[in-house]
Amino acid sequence: MNITNSACHIALSKALLQLEIDMQQDGIWPGAKPSEQDLKNAMESAVPFAVDCLAFESWLAFIFIPKMRILLTQEKPLPPMQITPAAQIYLSSANHRTLSQLQRIDNIANGDIG
């Protein structure tokens, strides 16, 4: 892993932790984990963000964050992301902490760790 990837991975790791905190502060962290069948269906969904199977917040909490942590643990390259536009559709503008942190995650994944 080169220095740029390492810096991106460190920044993303911190940003994911902050996303959890922000979701909790915004009151949108899911109260319960979806069933294994619901998670399986979501993983197999062809619909972006699996919104046909899970609420967007549940997708973030139980699919996106864990998958990104696996990617970081395996030191894989970060895929380019554009999650914020979907978040702006599925979340209330009152969830400004979460929306702001998702923009930061998009920026990091797209190479802007500033």
C-alpha cells in the first residue's frame, strides 16, 4: 500500500467512526439489526442502496459501514463513491451531521483527504 492509500484508509476509518456518532446524534441510527434474511436480501438487491429491502439508514449501518471496514482491514483500494446524492433523497435535511459526514466519506474515497 502506498502512502496516499494509507492516508486515505486512515481518514476513512476515522470518518466511518464519526458517521456512526453523527447518525446517533441525528437520531437515525437503527434501533435493531435487520434479520439475517433481510440482510441477505439486501446484499442480493439490484436496487441502489438496497432501499427495496432496508431503510437507507439500515443500509448505512449494517451494510455500508461493515463492508468499508472489511475493505480497510484487507487494505484494498477504495472505490470511488457518490453516496451523498442518495442520502439527500432518503434522509431529512435535518440530518445535517450525517449528510456532512457522508460528503466527507465521498471526498475521501474520491482522493480528497484534505
